[in-house]
Amino acid sequence: MAVTVADPEPGASHKPARTRRFPRMGLLRLAAALVSGFAYYLSFAPRPLWWLAPLAFAGFALVLRGRGFRGAFGYGFAFGFVFFLPLLTWLLDFLGPDFGPWPWLGLSFALALYYGLAGGLITWVSRLPLAPLWGALIFIAMETPRAWFPFGGFPWGRVAFSQPEGAFLPLASIGGAPLVGLAVVLSGFCLAAFAGRLWDARGALRPALRARRTVLAALGTVLPVVAGLALWPTIGTAAQDGERTIATVQGNAPNIGLALQGERDLLRRNTLAESERLLDAIHAGKVPKPDLVLWPESATTVEGPDPQVDQLVANFGVPALVGALYVLPDRHIQNSVIVWDPRTGPGRRYAKQQLVPFGEYVPARKLAALVTPFVDQETVDMVPGDGANQTLTAAGTKVGVFVCYEAAFDYPARDAVRDGAEVLVVPTNNAWYGESEMSVQQLAMSRLRAVEHSRPVVVSAVSGVSAVVAPDGTITSSTGLFTADSLVGRVPLRTQTTLSDRLGAWTEYGLLALAIAGVAGGLVLRFRTRRTSAGTAGDTAD
């Protein structure tokens, strides 16, 4: 008789039917992964669409449903690639047209591999009890190695950074960025599980078991939201050790990307000029006199006495924290923040620890020479700091400092608060990145840090966005991009540490350990299931 898909030979494979069906279903899943990844991007600043993040992860989880490791890896990669591409477009502004899109595409590709691996590993825990929780743990666990590798890590685009406002943000005071991220992903994965239970009408499970799992999925969707909302009243904003008036100076810079490298003198002149305008406004009574003046990152270069800055700070009559490139005796440079006293001049300084690869130092120089002009120009790598003086004393206040790129890492702000910081300041230079979303993406990180550590945060940018952030993450004042401006704000000094401060990195490593345990448990279950199936098949054959 004729052999057809509808009437196969006994024992014949059904793969032809699946092959015919796969292209359409595969394309639909791929399209859903791409849409979900782009929706995840839309949840990031400057858009206040924090609620899109859990919906994006719900879509991602539905795409992974019923897939094997390889398929899930591919869909996870697609989800991540379409997320990182628009998120990191500021790299194009930084490098300019001479480099083309390759560094941007390469970095997006490398970071998307982490999402692909997460997607694949999630399939290994899909049969465990509480599978959405294990899946969320795996996804957040992938953020830990991404903060380590390559080149010291690149944690930009962590899930928590999509939540500078909204229901999940208060969880930062309990478990920092890892817990916020876990809550967002868990809520989305449970929403997908809930939708799957309602959609699945095959009836493979007993009604009581199906009902129980549906209820658990519904609870997992709403509990993270409810927990975050319940914590809002506990977010303290009141002063505990008085208040300070802090002024931040934004001198501005030309929007020229990499060419800004040769405009150090212009940055200094602009910062000095805006400082003079601020001083005039203070003398005219237009703004209150500050207790502390803050300059942005690399606003000047310090390699000896600087009478001009000495005189300026003396005219203010209050200390300043000066962002500067500090020239060491061996002519190497440290990206530093220096306490500048109105009477005694420069004093203690903090040196940036987490340097920007290919910006402040060049890893793998021979390879880098193929893609960056810095090597050919015989640039000298900056020297990272050792964490000393993370908390500086100025104006009778313990000020915690972390510089620019360090906002993306957990440890700088945490170490400063543990060292007694009552207020956090973030000198930064985002002028390299044009009128992109980079500056507001970084500001979102500082807003998260404010809640995580229950501290006000003052961001001082060369060209914007500068901002004063309250301990609850609210922006009380801010500047625009590529404009000369100053801010003067009154901030509360706080001494109480959060649970997140006390737990420290244990939250992150604890979640990582749980994710590893989940993967191990999933592998054991898969192995046992295969052995059982093989044994059953053998008995049937006998």
C-alpha cells in the first residue's frame, strides 16, 4: 500500500510531519522571542514602562515552553540580541562612523550568548516542581558571570536597571539588584505558567493537581508585586544626621564622541566657567550657598599645584569634590575624585576601581589594535584604584563615591555605605555618547542604588544628565543634555543601613547557588526519567 503521512508503516518515524510543521511554528516562536526582547528594551529608561519587563519575560517563557536545549538556546539568543542592539546604540555615538557597526554588533552578540545559555538551561529545570522559580533563578544567575567576563564584565542591562520606579523597586532595600531582578523575572515566568495552564486543554494532569499548579502560578505572578508595594512605607527618606546643601557643576562639552579625547582643556575651561556663574548666582542670592561643591568626572587634570582651582574653591568658601585625572609620579593616570579644601587645597582622593575596557585601559592590546585607534596613539592605561578612600570626609560629612561606570556594579556603593557614607555622589562623563539614552540609563542605576542603600544620590555629569536623587529613588532636580548648568539641592544625611547592605554579596551568591542546585536537580530528574523510559521499553520488548 502507499505510504503517506496519514498512513505510515508500522514503526515508521513521524519526523516528516514535524518537519512540515516546524518552519511555521519555529518562525512564530522566533517572532515572539524578538517581540519580547524588544518589549524588554522598551521597559528601560527614559521610558517609565517598568511594567513591560515582566510581560516581556512572560512572552519569553511561553516561547521556551516545550523546547529542547538547542531550540531554547536559539530563542534565548534572539531575545537577548534584539534587546541589546537598541539598548547599546550609544556605542555608535561613542565610536563614530569610522568604526562602523562592528563593535556594537560584536558586544551585543557576546552578551546575547548569556541569554541563550539561560534559555537552554531553563529547559533543564522545566520539569521540576516550582519550575518558574528555578527558571527565574537561572536567568538572574547569568548576570553574575556577565559582571566578570569578558574584560572585567559588562553588567549593563541587568533586569533590575529597568526598575528605577514602580512596584518592584522597594525590594532593592532587601536584596539589592539581584532580588529586584529575580522578582521581575519570576513574576513574568509565573504569568506565562498561569496562561499556559489556562490554555492547555489536553487534560494530562489530574484536575486537582492542575488547579493547584494554576493557583501557584497566579500567586507567583502577584506576590512579587505585592511584596514590593508592601515595602514602600519602609523606604526611609528623613534626615538622620542633619542635612547638607550640595551643588553640582555641569560645564558641558561638545558632542563629538571619541574626538573629545583631545579636548581636556576645554572641559576644564567649561567647568571653571560654570563654577564662576554658580558663584555669581550664590552672591546674588539666587541660589543658596552650598555646603559642598561637586565637579564631574575628569573635569580637570591634576599633576601638581593648581592655583586656579585653589582660588575658585576658596571663593566658594566650602570644600569641593573635584573629578580629575590624577597624574602619578610614574606618569600613569588614575581617574580620581579629590577633596579640595578652601584653605589647604587638595587632600584625600578616591581612585576609580572599575575601569572601562577600551576606554580607560586596553585589554588584549594586540587584538585591540585591530579595532581601536587608542593603541596606535600609544596611550597609557589608567591605573585602577584599590578601594581606599571610597568614603571621603568633606564639610563634616561622610560622602561615598563611585564614578560613572561603577554605578553598574554592586560593590562600590555598598562598600561606601558600609564604610559609613551618609550620602552618595556619582561624578560621571557621558559626553562621549552623544544625545543617546546612555546617560538616563546610567541615572536609572543611581536611582536603584538610592533605594538599595537608603541614601540620597547626587549625580554630577560633564554634559548631563546631572541629578539630585532622594533616598526613595525620586529625582528632585535634574539638568538636560549638552547644556551648561548647575544644581543646588538640599539632601538628608542618613546613617541607617538596609538589609541589602547587611547581606551584601550573599544575596547574589545565594541565588547563584540555588540556580546551580536547580540545574543539578533538573539533570538528575532527566537522567532518571530516561532510565525509567528505557527500562519500560525493555520490559515491553521482552
